[in-house]
Amino acid sequence: MSASFKGHTVVVTGAGGGLGKAYSLLFASRGANVVVNDFNAAAAQKVVDEIVAVTDLGSLAGGKAVANTSSVSDGAAIIKSAVDAFGTVTILINNAGILRDKGFKNMSDKEWDQITEVHLKGAFACTKAAWPLFRKQKFGRVINTASAAGLYGNFGQANYSAAKMALVAFTKTLAREGAKYNIKSTVIAPMAASAMTETIMPPEMLANLSPDYVAPFVAAISHPDGPDASGKIFEVGAGFIAEVRWERSNGAIFKTDDSFTPSAVKAKWDEGKLEAAKKLPPNVQASPAVRFDGQTVIITGAGAGLGRAYALMYAKLGANVVVNDVNANAAGAVVDEIVKAGGKAAAAVCSVEDAEKIVQVALEKFGSVHVLIANAGILRDKSFQAMTEQEWDIVLAVHLRSVLKYSTAKAGITGLTRTLAIEGKKYNILANAIAPSAGTAMTSTIWPQDMVDAFKVDGDLLIDNESTTGDLFEILGGWAAQTRWQRSGGYGFPTNKPYTIEDVFAKWSNITNFDDGRATNPSSTQEAIQQLVENFGNKGDAVKAKL
């Protein structure tokens, strides 16, 4: 029996062409009411006309549709058009996107802000406006659109990578908060021909990447009776679909005393909790010892907590330290502590958004900058339903935008870091991300005191190995581990005709199977795309046996 969307209202942003158009036509063909959003009024209306004019798109009568030309940052206006035309909204597909590609060295604030405004703020604004309706009707589906650039990084796309990876964590948080209201949120990293991809992909590749090989999957996971994909990540394109998840190494345990140094970390680099750490003997040290003599390190948010611990550690290892904090007394106290111990340090009292001022302090005092620890942070914890636009903006500004000059902003930093690693490689610029858990002023607002005391910050410092770049590490209580992507073996549908929603239902176990020996660990956009490319020749014959 065909999956119907009769009675459902679907809002699709960026629906004037490409994937958005494919989504709109497919949902309409299954009986849905569709709001076609696009800043290009002519393109949006053309899709609406195509839906309304056709009386039989497949097995069901054509759906109803209206156009909306609001900016995606005005989510309230987009959702209002759905309510005005059809009474409510049940499915939201945040698809709109733009590119402003440029090497990080030459990227302007405006080019950063334009990308985050459309991809990230747009998804927030539309979801925020739809969320009360979803909660009230005890049903909602949110599909956010990430990309391979967000998951793995891509040269010249630091802004795009950061925004797309931020959407991954945004989706996972929405899935948690929406669970009791039957609101499910999923993020996809699609690969399809579009106005955006036409600027970066060769024609022969685009020919095999029809949006029609993505749309059925999105419809399947949006259906009331579809498989539960909430909080999950999927890569989709050219008939191939696979789930992606985090995979963490076993890591190494360190004794959290004075012997927990960068040299100790280096000595255990290839090894692959808290209570176990306390019982260990002093950590073995690498030879030669890791030192930072003559190098200048900038640490943001260094007036207390992790930032202070980083500052003291680097100073002890011979570095010149720039202590940044908005609190002048706190920054000064850390500088005094370093100087009294025989080290060199200077304070930079300003917001982390005033990056030029911080770097200027480093240049004036020490002549150069070698290491940046982007540590500054604030919390404005509140459920998505109660979160204001201002609270969203301030957290993104401090955690994410400031790294250019938690969950959503912190994941965005991971995407940014991966692209910085790619762009910085030939200049010997290494970029890695850490996810530390430590007792700080921020975590004290959400952790019980015994946890804050147990996870003290004194030892929570990871120094990069000389050849390690583009990686993510988790650190807490004397334990450190690397985290990487793991992709299921997935399933490749034949490419001689588009698969259907019902085909996705039937092959769900193949798509999401991590335990059949076919799972992989792609670490670059090129590796990720390769498996999609291999499906180009799948005409439904021998390939199925392989899968």
C-alpha cells in the first residue's frame, strides 16, 4: 500500500529548484499540502503551478501548494503562510542554502555571517516558529540539511562547514527535546545536483546525482509510519543511503597529578574511569619532553576554569601566554600567577569577538602567535520551546563566530576545525578539536557539586601530536580518546530509476546496519563521496549481491 501524506502540510525552504523542488513534488504527489518557500518568487511560483496543474502525480491526486518568498531567517512568516493556507504544519524541511566559498585566510566577516544566517539561523527560525504547533498537535517532523563538508571539512568552505556541522548537533538536541511530543528530527548530508553544486562539481558527476534519488528517503523518514530516524545522521545520494554515527576509541587513562603533562599524553598516543586513574602510578613521559619555549599561545576565556589551567600549563612549558577574558581582574590574576612563577604572560581584556585586539596584544608583547586555544564560552541553557532569538545569537557569537576572528555552536566548531586542518596543512598549521568535561564556572550551573569537584580542570589538557590535525578528542578525569565518524554499509538502490518511499521502508535494516562487516570510517569528503560514486553503475544486477 502506498504511503500517503493526505492531511499533512509540508513546509520546504529553498524549494524553487534542486532538492527543494523534488521534495515539494514528491510530497504533493502523495497528497500533502505544500508551502514552497524560495527568495526567488518566480521559481517558487513555477513549482506551485506544476503541483496545482498536474492532476495525477503518481498514484494519488496532486496536492495543494502555495508559494512563500520570505527569507528563511523570518521563520515566523514562513510558518504563518502554512497556517493561513492549510491550518497548521506537520513537516518542516530546512533545505535552503547558499555558498560563499573562499579560503579562510581571505574570508570576510560578511561571508561568514551570510552562510550562518541562511543555513543555521534560518533552520533555527523556521523550527522555532513551527515548534509550538508540533507540541500542541503531538506530531512534528524536522529534516535539517547538513553536508559532507560539515562532517569532514572541505577546502575553501570554513563558513559552510561550520554551519552544516552545527546543524548536526542542533538536530540531535531537537530529537531529545521533542521525543515526548512525538516530534522527530533527522539530519541528512545529501549529494545532489543543484544550483550550488553546479559551481563545484563536474557535469559528468552531476548527471548521476539527481535530486530524485534523495527525495524518497526524506519522505520516508517524515512519514507517520516511517522508520524512527530521530536524532540520526544519514548520507544520501545517487541511490546510496547510509547512516553515520560517532565512534570512539578506547582511549588512554592517565593519573591526574603533576605527571599529567603533554609529554605523558605523547607517550601514550597510540594506546587504544576516573577511579581507575586515581590508582595509577605517575605517568611515563616522552623523550624529548614536549616544550613550547619561544612560542606564543593565545587562550580565550582564560580567567578561570579550563582557560586558566591551559594558561598555567603552557607557561610552565616555556610559552609566552596571552590571557584573554572579559573580566579584567580574573585575567590579571592569571597573568600575575604566571609571572610570579617565572613565566611570561600578558592580558587581553575584551570579548572574544574582538579578535584583532587579542592578536594585537600578542604581537605587541611577544612578536608573533603560534597557538590559539579557543576556549571562551557561556551558557544560556533553556529548552528550545522557551529559547529566545537573543539567547540563540549570544551563544553562537561567543562559541562559534568568535573562533572565526552547546551543542549547536560546539559542533559547528568541529566542522570549522576540519576545514582549517585541510587549508592549513601546507603551512604547517595544525587544527584539532577537543570536547573536554571539567568542573568550571559554566558546568557548575548544570552539574552537582560532587561532579564539579571530581572533574577538576588541572589535568584536562591535550597537546596536539606533531602530525595530528583535523581530529576530535574527548577528555575528562584523566581519560582521553579520539572520536571519528563511522558509516554503516548502507544500501545502494539501482540508478536506472528512482527508488520509492516504500523501498526505503523495506531496506531500512540494510541502511542502518553497522554490524555486518561493511561499516567504514570515512575521514574526508573525497572518501565519503567515493561510495556514492561506486553506485553510479548500479543497474539492479550484480551490485545487490555485493550489498
